[in-house]
Amino acid sequence: QVQLVESGGGLVQPGGSLRLSCATSGSISKMQVMGWYRQAPGNGRELVATLTAGYNTNYKDSVKVRFTIYRDNAKNTMYLQMNSLKPEDTAVYYCKAVSEQIEYWGQGTQVTVSS
């Protein structure tokens, strides 16, 4: 059983930055793929960025250049650095990990971009 705990959300003004963290209970190096998803009110959950065990990344078009997904194996933590935030980035952000073909999700962290 893998547990994921997100942190780092909050209220930020447009143009600001936040860094989300996803701490895992297991060895992050054993995860086949990890990713960040988000869900805004009234919308479905959507992919934001993914990071494979081989360090390949994939981003939603609207966040390319502004967001960076990366991980620290020593800390068993994955991150999402978000820069130049826009009001449309407002959502609950979820961390996901796939280990041995099983998906695990965190509880989510709220990101609100507003002046």
C-alpha cells in the first residue's frame, strides 16, 4: 500500500508561484509513473503533468513552460513548480502514482489564483 500526501497549496496572486509537494510512503524510485492532476469546480479531473521512472515528462499544453514536474528520490517526494500562475489554474491538485500496475491518489491540495 502506497500513501501519498500533497502539500504546498494556497492562495496566490496572478503571476505568482507555488511549489506543490507529494510525499510518498514507499520508494519513489519504484514508481512506474507519477503525475499531477487537477479538478476545478464543475469540471472533471484533468492531467497536468506526468513523470516516468525514466524521467520522461509530459505536460498539459496550457501549463508548458510555466510548470515543471520533478522528483527527489532521496526524499521520496515529487514536486510541481508552478510559475506565472493564472486564475484558470485554480483547482484542487492531486498527486497520482502507479506502482506494480496499481494506481494511488493523494487527498488533494487547493490552489487558488486570485487578486
